[in-house]
Amino acid sequence: MNKISSISSKSNLWKKGGGILVTLIPLVIIEIAAWAWIRIPNPPPILLLAIVLSVFIGGLR
């Protein structure tokens, strides 16, 4: 496998699973913060931003 196909393969893998990770990581961080008694005043805008970013990363399929 040459270097170009390896980079392309990693890019396709990121496009397929990256959006899910970008959405789930902030959700997990917010839940851990809530469990640790750290109050986040307004978590929905953070989650909305994560969802918009994941859509931007995923692109149109």
C-alpha cells in the first residue's frame, strides 16, 4: 500500500466515524461534569454546536 492510498483510507475512515465521535465526546464530557457536581449553565448550545460540527465534517453523502 502506498502513502497516498493510506492517507485516503484514513480520511475516509474519519469521514465515516468522525462525526459520531465529535457528537459523543462533548456529550460524555457534559455528563461527567454533571456527575462530578460541576454545573454547566446551558448545555444544549454546546451539544448543538457539536452536532453542527459533525454534520460539517461528515459532509453530504
